[in-house]
Amino acid sequence: MIVYSNLAGFFSKLFSSENERMDKAKDYYTKAGNIYKINKEWEKAANAFLKATECEKDFLDISNYVEAANCMKRVNLSGNSNQKVLLL
């Protein structure tokens, strides 16, 4: 019985729709960005938020762009202007 439930979970993940996978990816990138913010790793946080925007299906939600911009302000204010940020 346990093997069956594990297989059912595996197949549901395998055959989930692209929208569901993109929503999960967006959530994971947003969580990663927030963790980087807590650790004050602003450049990594900005990149994670920008990756989350790539997973958006509705481009009217700009919250991740705002978060990325706020993190970039922190990078620039800390005097690390020679660091490069991957803007996608």
C-alpha cells in the first residue's frame, strides 16, 4: 500500500501541468530570494527574484521585480558596485 501511494505521487508530479510546475518554481525562487535576504546576500536574492519573474504567467504581478530592485539598491549602497548581477 505504501509503495502504491509513493508511485501515485511520483506519477502526479511527472504528469502535472506546465502551469502547476511554473507556479511551484516561482514559489521556490521566491522562497530562495527571501532566504538570501535574511542572510543579507543581496545579489543572490535579486537573481532569485528575477528568476521568479520568469515563471510568471501574469506579467501584471510585479512584486518580484520590486523585490529584486530593492535588493539591488542594497548591493549598490553597500559599495559593491563592481559586482555583476545576472539580469535575464
